Amino acid sequence: MKIPFRYRLRGHHPKSSIFNMSVARKLWYFLIPYAFVLAYLIPSFIHRREFDQAFMAYYKNPTLENELALRAQQRKNEFIHLGNSALGAIVLVTLGYTVYGVVRLARSSLKRTRASNSQP
């Protein structure tokens, strides 16, 4: 069945797939989520005075009010950890692309050097 022209997506080719993508785009789609998951799995030890106070208050007197304060502080810690993980993922991706670029640059310069040396 042929899709009417007005319903087709611009720039979409019917045979588009992940195998037709460039290597850089494949890396972009797979490296970023992988780096974020890897950075998120690294445990972070966030010591904040507010969390410690909320924890000690709940430990000494486990009331609903203290539990809610503790949960709020835990949520703040999770957001801090999420931000740190995002920053770590950006660093990992930047480092990966830098290594990839250096390797490609070295490989292309090596090919040019070999090509210029082989010609008389």
C-alpha cells in the first residue's frame, strides 16, 4: 500500500534503518544512553546537613511529619545524584568522541603520509 504524499514525513526514506546511519550518528544514539546509565550506576555519597538533620529527627522520633521531611531530603539527594550523573555522562561522551576523533585523525594522516611516500 502506497502512502499518500501529504502524509509522508519529510526526509524519511522507506528503506531508512539503523544500518544506513553514519557511524557518528550510531554512536550518538547508543553512547549517550549508555554513558548516562553507566554514570547513574556509580554510587554517590552525598552528605548534606539538611538530610542528616531530617534523618536524625526521624530516627529519634518516627512521626509522619519527620518521615515526610526525610522523604523530601531523599528526593533532593536523588536530584543531585541525577544531575551529577548527567554531568558524568556528558564527560564520558565528550571523552569518547575526543578519542574517536583523535584516532580518525591519526589514521587519516597516516594514510596520507603513506600515500605521499609511495609516490615517486
